[in-house]
Amino acid sequence: MPAVQETVERVKRIDVDQYRYGFETLIDTEKAPKGLSEEIVKFISQKKNEPDWMLQWRLEAYRRWLTMTEPTWARVEYPKIDFQDIYYYAAPKPKKTVTSLDEIDPEILKTYEKLGIPLREVAMLEGVEPKPGEEDPARRKIAVDAVFDSVSVATTFKAELKKAGVIFMPISEAIREHPELVQKYLGSVVPTSDNFYATLNSAVFSDGSFVYVPPGVRCPMELSTYFRINERNTGQFERTLIIADKGSYVSYLEGCTAPQRDENQLHAAVVELVALDDAEIKYSTVQNWYPGNSEGKGGIYNFVTKRGDCRGANSKISWTQVETGSAITWKYPSCILRGDNSSGEFYSIAISNGFQQVDSGTKMIHLGKNTSSRIISKGIAAGKSQNTYRGLVTAHRKATGARNFTACDSLLIGDKCGAHTVPYIEAKNSSATFEHEATTSKISEDVLFYCIQRGLSQEEAVGLVVNGFVKDVLQQLPMEFAVEAQKLISISLEGSVG
Amino acid sequence: MALLEVKDLKVRVEEREILHGLTLTVNEGEVHAIMGPNGSGKSTLSHVIAGKPGYEVTDGQILFKGEDLLEMAPEERAAKGVFLAFQYPVEIPGVATMNFLRTALNAQRKARGESEYSTPDFLKKVREVSKSLNIPQDMLKRGVNVGFSGGEKKRNEVLQMALFEPSLCILDEMDSGLDIDALRIAADGVNALRSPKRAMVVITHYQRLLNYIVPDFVHVMSKGRVVKSGGKELALELEESGYTQFEDAA
Ligand SMILES: Nc1ncnc2c1ncn2[C@@H]1O[C@H](COP(=O)(O)OP(=O)(O)OP(=O)(O)O)[C@@H](O)[C@H]1O
Ligand SMILES: [Mg+2]
């Protein structure tokens, strides 16, 4: 496959310490004063022109947050975060309502261009060969919502989506334009009281994406959001809400990058998915926040709450994640299998190198009858990193016929890193069948030498072997993302051997 | 100029000397067989030539086409035409054989400053070679050597050899684990690659393989040295009387 070759080329072009997305965009921004208070919450709500119910919702979350403490159970270590030393709102200046791409600050457009994200309404061209029987990717369209620091700067293909009845817009707009939908579903999967970071997010989230797919509609294109943190000392707290109404289908992609900075930056997002009867949501993430430098300085703290609710019968939610960035990742995309015959999937590739710490996994909560879930996790630890899979599979008393299959494989590169597997399994009824498999292996010197004897360099060999290791998960990604992810995997493992 | 010149080579593994001054000269177009008891250092020699890490060369030198081979990175040696068919080929799960072949071939071509193969040219070439080796196309879709039988793994080595067109082929016990038919197919594949520009070093324990791949020279290795060299009749002699007669010489 030419992608491997391409990966290798790219790896060669960059230095070990060079994070490809580490540049900063110099634009005027408007910020709220540093720190957090009721005033700041009101400021954010006001900036967004929110109705009063939204402000009250935020304030309630804020007051609750004040009573909460940070979770400490994850296998991650970091100095205490000073929540008063963060900007909770930053927006690119001239802040007027943008109606077309031409009105967006050209510097921002350039940023997204540099990141390889097509904001111009063009089809995505990645030079990918289409699989037999699949559409030519050059003609495939992807609608993009771009979030820059705290605000959404552009959403593409709006008109075409509207024709299909699909609502895809910044959540700040949805709060104003579709309050009935937002009020009904916001916080219905991740309640404002859920956990420290989710509660903080509920109080201060500034933007994110909103998707509603009406009954029986198959969303005509992939939807995607790119998150970019640009400002210094700024936290990013985006909020995503996706509702797939009865019998609908949507595939959603999320990508993230940030500039290279010495200080740590906080990213605490909340994603809520709701699938009604017979609906399906496929949610894919390629997370590539700045991981910090080779000494472990800087990088993003990625403390994210993602949860899907299979609310209707026969509904399905599938999470696929490729996690390569961030100094610390704390993230457990989960499924509540409420509807009878509903199913949840979690496919994960989590790569840690340097001093990165990953504590990630999933929860599959079986509540309905004959629900099924599947977990495939591939953890790769290199350098001095720590990589933990943490999973919970439970079957409620009434969840007769619940089935789960879990396979967790860890691959170690070098001997200064660690991989850990922490699975919890709880079946409250005897008809549940839960299967769990786990392996941990070291990348074998003999395998590497075999590849090298056939002409590959050490780095090429590692890239090839790792891409083979994660193949089952890569196949779950939409094609454009799979190619991108494959490159990213090799790049993140640079300098991990020899 | 010889294709390969190993001169007075001394090699240590983990503080223990395994090769104690080994000398071997291979010219273009020649086929050399190396025989010798278990543990005499045959695989060690092949690994050192290919550049496997973990071996310390304490004395002597290896010249390949007149250049100092020990100065080259192992992937550079591969690109320059050194090919080792492994005694124990490894499995690489999730990496389709076809993908592996193409990635490796293009890496070598690139290192030599040659253009990459186009997809149709590449596929055509693989199809030709795999057909002659009786390798079904389905096998090429599977992970490298994953679930291959012993015979299939060895045939996959010969397939790569045919594809990469190296100038020096080292075959480490390619006959082990092969049934008679598989042996014939693999040996035919190797024979098809014999050419005046290419040399082969065939490591084996059994005269039988040499009935198929007839060598120009036979060397007997014992305790880290070549203790006797001769023509193909030396292999027959060994088959009759075993290695004990050479133990003293070492
Ligand atoms: N990595 C290693 N660590 C320690 N000893 C080693 C290592 N590799 C080889 N040896 C030793 O070196 C000696 C030569 O081994 P080698 O594999 O080269 O023998 P061989 O001639 O290929 O044997 P066989 O016919 O069984 O394949 C043996 O005594 C072996 O135990
Ligand atoms: Mg051997």
C-alpha cells in the first residue's frame, strides 16, 4: 500500500521534536478576563447571545462544580491545575456573524489550510485509491465545522445538508435557532453533575457542533469538526451534541490540533450522542493535540467525557478513536445500551511516546434486553510513556441476553514504558455472556530485523509493524481518516527506537 | 574482484567468541554450500553478513563488491544486493504480504535511486514469480507468514529473493521442514535465479538439497571456522562419514 511509503517519507521530513501542527496563528483575539467566576459564566453566555434558560443551566453547573473535586483514580500524574489561571473564553476578533467563507479572517483560513483541512467547499482529495465497489473519494464530500479556540469559525455544506433536513451547525447557533431540540437533549446523556470536568464544561463551554438527523434520513455526507486551540493559557471546552432520530444514520469525524507551547493547556470537552429507535451513529476521532516536547514539557491535558445513549430499540453507536497526541489523555467514550437489541462498539488505538500518559477505555452499560457490545483496544507504548486501558462492562438485572466481547492488546516499544489493562466486569444476571481477551507483547527484534533485511529502515519497520498491529481498528475508520491516521501513527512513534 | 570476501572474521556474541577467524571468498556466478554440525556458527555468519544487531566483530573484515560491508547499515546492504533467506522466517500480523513486498521492494529501489514500480508492473511481476513457485494469490493477501505452513514460509522467502533480484543470496537451511515436493519447487525457484551475475551461499545439513541445487564449492564449518573446502563431492563424503573427522582440524 503506498500509504506506508508515504508515511515514511513524511517521518523523514520532520525532526524528532517537531510537532507538525505546532505553529501559532497571529490574529487579534477577544478574551474574557482570566479565571472563573459567575461573572465569567455570564460573560460567556452573553457573548453567545444565549436565552436565559441556557444561562441558568450553566450557572447551576458552575455552582455544582464549586462543590466537586478532581478525580484521582486514573493512572496519570500532573501538578495541580490552577483553574483561576486559565482563560475561559477567547475568540478571533472582528467578531461579527459570518455568512460566507470570504468573511473569515484569512489568517484563520490559512491555518486550516496548513492543517490540511478543507474549509473551501471542495471535495476531499487525499490521493487515496478507492476500494473496489466504493465511491471515488475525490467525489466524496465532507461537511466541516471548524472551531478555533472558543468559537466555531466556519461550517461548510450547510445548504446541501439543509436540503436533506440535517441540521449541522455550531451549538451556539443551535441554542438560539433550535432551542426545543437543545433543551430536550443537552445534558440528557452526560448530566451537568456527571463528573468534575463535565460539570466544568457545562458551565463554560463556548462552542462545539450540533447535529440533528431527522427520522429515516441517511446523512448524505460525512460530518466533521476540527478543533484548534490557538491562544496561550486558554482552555478549550467544546460541547458536541448529536441526535440521530428514528431510523437515521450519521457518520461524524473529529480532529484536533494545537500549537507547540511550553505550558500545559486544558481541554475538557463533552460529547453526547443520542440514537433513537433503529438509528445508527458512527463517531470517529483522530486526536492529535500537542503532546509536549521530548523532555515532557508542555502539551495538552485532554480530559474528555464522551458518552452515547442507545435510547431506542435496535439502535447502534460506534466509537472509533485514534489517540496519538496530548500530554495526558483521560477519556472513556461509552455506550449506554438502553434500547432492546441495541449495540455499542468501541475501537481504539492509543499511542503514547515520550512522556505521554494515556488512561483511556470505555464503559458498556447493558440495560436493555439482548444488547451487545464489542471492544477492540490497541495500546502502543513507546519512550517513557504510560498507557492504560480502563474498561467497564456491566449488565443490569433486566439486561437478559447481554453479550460483550473485549480484546485488549498492548504493544511495548523499548523497556522504559508501561502498558496496563484494568478491566472491570459486572454481570447482574446469569444470561449475560462476557468474553475478555488481553495480550501484552514487546515489538520483536527479530521481526524488525526481518523487515530491515528486506530494505526498510528501523523507523519504517516500526511503522509497518505497528500499522499491522492496529489494522483491525484502522479498518473501522472512514477511508480518508484511515490514511491520515496511518501516517500519524508512524509520525508519533518517531524516535521511539534505537 | 570477488563478490564477497570474508577475511579472518572473529565474532562475539554476549562476550563469547563464536567465529574464530573465518575466511570465505565467493565470486559472481558461483554457488557455495556451507555444511557443519549444529552450533558451528553457520547462522551467525549469515547474520553478521546481513548486519543483524547483537554481534560484535572483533577482528577481520567483510568486503562486498570491494566495499566494506561492516560499515553499512543493514537496510543499505539489502539495497546493495545482500539477501538472507532466514532459517526461521518471522510472522508479521496485520501486514498483508503483498503490501510488505511492495513496501520493501520500493524502499530498496529508492535507496538505489531507482524509480518505484507502478502498481500494474508490480502486480504483474509478483503474479509471474508466485505462479512459478506455486504460491496462490490468496496467500499474498494474508499477513506476512501468518498461518503459513513451514513449506509456505520458505517459499515466501524464495519469492522475495526472486522479486528483489539480489546479487548475493544466502539461504539458511531452506530445506528444513520441507517435504520432497515443496523442496523441489523451492529448489527450482532458486535454480531459476542462478545467473553469471549472482552468487549463492547455501547453508544446509543435508546432501539431499545439493542434489537439487548443485554447488560449485562445498565448505565444512566446525567450531567457528571453515575447516575444509572442496567440490560437490565433498558433500557426499560428509554424508557417509559425518563431521567427526573434522572436529580435530578445528
Ligand atoms: N544471541 C546469541 N546469544 C548467545 N549465544 C548465541 C547467540 N546466537 C548464537 N549463539 C551461539 O553461537 C553458536 C553458533 O550458533 P549458530 O546459530 O550460528 O549455529 P548454526 O551453525 O547455525 O547451528 P544450526 O545448524 O543448529 O542452525 C551456538 O553455540 C549458539 O548457541
Ligand atoms: Mg543455523
